[in-house]
Amino acid sequence: MERIRVNLEKSVKDSYEIVIGEDVIDRAGLTTKVKDEIDRSVIVTDSDVNPLYGQRVLERLKETTRPVDIIEIPAGESSKSLETVLGVARRLVGLSASRKSLLIALGGGVVGDVTGFVASIYMRSIPYIQIPTTLLAQVDSSVGGKTGVDLPEGKNLVGTFYQPKAVYIDLSVLKTLSDKDFGNGLAEIIKYSIIANHGLFELLEQENAGIKKRDISLMKTLVGRSCKIKAGIVEMDERESDLRRVLNFGHTLGHALEAASDYGLSHGEAVAIGMVGAAMISRKLNHLDKDSFARIVGLIKSYGLPTTIRAGMETAQITSFMATDKKAVGGQLHFVLTKAIGVPFVTPEVPSGVVVEVIEELKR
Ligand SMILES: NC(=O)c1ccc[n+]([C@@H]2O[C@H](COP(=O)([O-])OP(=O)(O)OC[C@H]3O[C@@H](n4cnc5c(N)ncnc54)[C@H](O)[C@@H]3O)[C@@H](O)[C@H]2O)c1
Ligand SMILES: [Zn+2]
């Protein structure tokens, strides 16, 4: 079992631990960090995860805290809404949850974002822990303290920064994950390997077969290193200013492709193509050498992720989605480029002609 400490300098009491291992959810004492202070726990999970793991986590929690209840929300992004938040909050009132109650987010990024948001506003905030069950949630959404929901106008438009008391990552739950959801997490892991490396890039190159089989010990290394990289960046930049922007590698174009495909492309697929695009721009502007470029594209391909844009997507539509990305700063679109594997940088200076050229090349 590996433990990674996330140190938040400015607010020491916000620091927490990420525990990573096999069968972590079967260990009693999931809530040891907070158990003395809490009067009840409420698991929030979704309709896909509840039948798989809900009861198991409930039984474990009963060993240390009681009472324990489960609130189930429908699986899927459409649950990331203010209606769900209100529904969960009202259920909590019905269960007599108080400021001393603990929420447990058991599920993927949707459950994590909704539960974290409810925890940050219910009775002006109550503690929560995360048990992320998708690969994406394990390496990305459960680290960093961003919570929130979508509005009809766009994704993640309402939310808070609110850190959990602890994150418990159980690698054995990955075996029930769909290939599509596994790919979504892999795309983010590949992203970390390009922006920070830490031996991750070579590991992904060398252990392709084992990783695709979701070998537990390889997954432990991958998830551990990814969490360390994200935690390291978040520690330096908790509120998302310049530094944290490198985490957006592949996402400027990726988000636009996701939207332009009307979400027919999954997040991981769109980010995979976006990373190829960012590497192409880096290459065109003479930042990245030919070999590193070929290794980046080769790695993405070797995990079955797409590296080209399929026919039918309009370049003008893609660039217009890029222009409306909420991460554009002062009207200026910032790109995360790379000088080498592990050496990213953020720049507002990518000529729009180069972006268009790259989108056209990605269609071939
Ligand atoms: N807060 C952040 O910093 C942050 C970062 C990245 C993404 N996100 C958000 O995360 C969300 C996407 O998260 P996601 O990809 O985990 O999607 P998700 O939560 O919708 O999970 C995907 C599907 O997998 C199912 N599932 C979860 N765990 C499973 C398991 N172990 N076995 C079988 N099925 C399982 C879920 O029920 C769901 O149907 C988006 O809303 C995105 O905005 C947030
Ligand atoms: Zn992402």
C-alpha cells in the first residue's frame, strides 16, 4: 500500500492522504481519520457502482461508524446537475445528517464532483472522503479538490474548491470498468507522462501488454505516480493559476473536439487527439524534436486511443469551440506545448494559422 501526502502550504488543515492499494475498501477503518468526530456516515454512489460495491463499503463502514446510509443517484454525466445536488441535500436532511456527518463519494468523477460539492455547501460544509472507482477519478478528479456540477449552458460552471479528508484508491475495482472508461483514465495517465514523465513514459512504453490487462501491480505504480504528479502540481498551485495550467495539455483542442463531436468522442479519445495536436504544434514551432514527437504519437496509438480526427468534423466549428473555451484568459487562447517529454510550457503565442494547419493535418 502506498501513501502519498498532499501538502497544502497555505492552509495546513486542508492537507490529506491518498491511500493506494489492492482491496483498500475491505480494510476496516476507512474513516479512521475522522471517526472520532462523526455521528453518521452517508455513502453517495451511482446506479452502476452501487450494485457492484455499495454493500461491501456499507458493511465495512458499519464496523467503525454507525449509522450508515446509502444515497444512489443515476449513473452518468446528466446527474452532474443542481437538481441532483438539491435531491442529495434534501435526502441528507431526511436522514438527520448534521454538521458532524461524513459523506463518502463512492464512484467515478460524476459522483466525486457532486458529493464534494454537496459536502462543501450542506450546512455550510461537512467532511467527506473519496473512494474513486474509475481510473479517471483515481488519477485525476479525486485529486485537487475541485467540485461542482454542470449547467445547461456548459460543463462545470458551478462549483467550489473543497478538499476531502482522505482518498482511498482500491485498484481491484478497475477490473469491472468498461474499456471506454479505462481508456479515459489511460489518456490522463499518458498526459502526466508527457508533462512530467518521472519514468512514467518509459513504463507506459515498456509494459503495454500488462497495463492493458490491468495488472494490479502495474496499475498501482501508474496510479501512484500519476497521483504524485497531480498532487505535486496542485500543492504548488491550489487555486489554478499559471502552473496548474500544464494539466490542460491536450485539453484545449480536446475539449473543442469533444464538443464538436457532440460528445460522440469520449473525453479520453478527444484528449488523445488533442495531445497529438499539441505535439504537432510544438513540432511546427520548432520546440520538439522528431523522435520525441514520434514516441508521443506511438504511445497514444499503442493504447488503442485515436490520433486522428474522423471525417465530417468542420475545422471552423472546432476553432470556434476553442475560442469559447472558458479557460481562454482575457480572450487569449493559451496552449500547453512541450519542449521534450517531461518539459511542458504554457504559451498564448500560437498563431491561429498554425492551429488550423494542425487540425487539417489531423484529419489525414
Ligand atoms: N474535479 C476534477 O478535478 C475533475 C477532473 C477530471 C474530470 N472531472 C469530471 O469527472 C467526470 C467524469 O468522470 P468519470 O470518467 O469517472 O465518469 P463517471 O463518473 O460517469 O463514471 C463512468 C461510468 O463508469 C461507472 N463506474 C464507475 N466505477 C466503476 C467500476 N469500478 N466498475 C464498473 N463501472 C464503474 C459509472 O457508474 C459510470 O457509468 C466528468 O463530469 C468530469 O467533468 C472532474
Ligand atoms: Zn481530462
